[in-house]
Amino acid sequence: MVRTLVLHDREAAGTAGLLAQLLGPAMTAPLASPPGDWSDAIACVLVMAPAGLTSAGLDRLARTVPSYLPVALWLLPASGAEERFRAAGEAFGDRLVLAATVPAGPEALAAAGVALRRRLLRGASEMPEAEIRTLVLEELGARNTCTLCTGHADEVRATPIEYLLLDDRLYLLSEGGEKFAHLLLNPCVSVAVYDPYVSMSTLFGLQLTGRATVVPASSGEYGRVLGAKGLREERVSALPVLMHLIRVEPEEVELISSAARQRGYAARQRLRF
């Protein structure tokens, strides 16, 4: 399993555990007992108190963490952090992708953790972009049912719904409902497409984030999608309820697929459209 390793000192053990949740798949380990095997690591995150980050300690860490791995440094709030950041930059060089103080408050911590996770995963995709894109579209085209997640403020909704992949977009036909209230206020959506778990050799799960638009029924696009679904506009317009068309423009996809592993890559891949 590809994972991020979070190394911490005694004072930062609790914070390291929270970050591991946000960065997952991840594993924590004390600085005094780093892992012996780094073969499945995509990055190393150091979480510690500034006072514990001595020059000798930095040199030791720079030798401990394999030179091919990116490193992120998060220090607990305390005086002397800026000086430690400069020293870390000298010790790790270009592979230091982040040097920051642990954000205060759950919202700031969550945002910073998610941003770092996306940055590390984006840099860790082994499969060439064109190949990932082809695989994602093949997998989406082979299926037709998803869970559409919408929300705004404190309201969220997950809707099982049929989709059509057309021109690298997802189209969903719906009678309406609460999800349209969310879309009116927040066009950002997440879409999950997955197969029931059978074994590790047949894994497939895909999470797509993007922006949704309600396509006017009077547009040529609406008619073209109905045609691709084998529906006649006259028949749809004769129904006793209005049928609304949602278009989802993919922005980013996170894929877990045995097909990627069978091609010699990690099962987890990430693609930005």
C-alpha cells in the first residue's frame, strides 16, 4: 500500500495522529524509531516541537529519510520556528515541500492537511497522465451508476443516480429534488463510482470532484444527450413531470483500481483534468 509516513516527537504525538487521518493512507512513528522499510512511502511528514529540532537532529533526519522522498515539516506553535525552518531548508534542500507551523483550530488544520495530501498524491502518480486519463474514462464508460454528493452550509445529500459519460463529461437525468437546491447555491460536487468488494485483485473505486451545471431543456445539448441515451425528446416532454439534466465537468479524479496495478503501477492514482 502506498502511504505517507508521519514521524513525530513525544510532544507532537496527538497532532501527528490527526494529520495521519487527513493524509491517509498514512502511518505514524516516533522519531526515535523510524521505519526500517520506506519502499511503500510517497512522502515523509515531520511533526515536532521547535525545541527538539536541533542541527544535529536535522542532519540525522536528512540521512534517515530516503533522498528521493519529498518532506514536509510541521512545527508546533512556539518561538524559534522561523530559525528552524531555515535550518530545515538547508538540510533537506529542494525536497522540502512545506515548512510551516501547525495551524490553530480544526478548520485551518483540516484545510492545510487536505491541501498537503493533494500535493503529495499529485506528485506521486506513477502512471503517465495520458494513460491515467484513458483508464479513468474506460472505467467510467464501463459503468452507469454513481452516488452524486451535493451540499451547502450544513446540508448535504448523497443521491444514487444513473449517469452517461459523453465527451469526457458526466450527464445525469433527474426528476428534481433537494440536490437542485444545493446546486443552486453551490455547484461543487463529488461523484463516487465503485464496484462491490470481492477481492484485492478486482478493486475498483473512483471519486471525482467537479462543477455541476443544469442544462436548459431548450438547448441542443439537452437533445443530444437524450439521443445518446436512446430517448426521444417528444417522449420525454410528454412525461407528467419535468426531467432536468445535470452536467458534471470533472476537475480531479482519485482512482483505486486493480487494473492500474496489473499494468505495473500503484493501485491508487490521481488525475487532474
